[in-house]
Amino acid sequence: MATKKKGGSKRSAGKSSARRGGAKRGAKRSSAKKGGAKKAVKKAALRRGAKKAAVKRAVKRAVVKRAVKKAAVKRAVKKSAAKRVVKKAAVKRAVKKAAKKRSASPLERVKRVASGVVEQAQSAVSSGVDAVKELGENIVERVSS
């Protein structure tokens, strides 16, 4: 009874590779291998090309995004600068109008200045009175202790 072969075919030492056509087959095999290698190289090159293209696209997108952001910032800066100029002009106009209104009558100006002086004097007197009270309290504390 014949036993089953295990693990595929095994070469016997007696047979020559020439009789089996091993040289031819080997040549075929090596060329086949070379073809496979060529295909693999082509695929790798294609993949590399695809990766490069993807990287280029990503770089372009990043550049475009940066440009868009810069443009937006520039626009915002221009708008804010314009707003500032408009605000300054409005403030100047308001100040000029107020100055014109104030200088309507010298008597009104005298009244306004006098009332300001009176307010300052009142606050000074009240703070002076508070200071004198505090001083009196300090003296009483020193004498009594």
C-alpha cells in the first residue's frame, strides 16, 4: 500500500533538472518573477504618483485657505480702520458742535465755570471737615489712654 505524500512534492536526488525541463522552467519562472516585479514597480510608481498628487492638492488647498484667510483679515482691518475714521470724524463734529453751542453767550460760560468752582469748593470743605473730625478723635483717644 502506497503512503500519501506530505507537504507537496519532494524532488528525488536521482532525477536531473534537465530531464524535468528545470532549466527552461526556471528561466520561465525568473522571467515571470521579473514581470511581477515590473508590475509591482509600476503599481508602486502609480501609488507614489497618486500620493504626490494628493499632497500637491492638499498643499494647494492649504495655500488657498491661507490666502482666503489673509484676504478676510485684510478686509476686516480695512473695515475696522474705516469705522475708526468714521467714529473719529463723528466725535470731532460733535465736539465742534458742542463748542459752538457753549460759546453762544459769555454770561452762560461765566455761570458754568462759577458753578464748577462752587462744587469743587464744597467737596474740599466737606473733606476738610471730615479731616478735622478725625484729627479731634485721634487727640481724644491719645489723651484718654
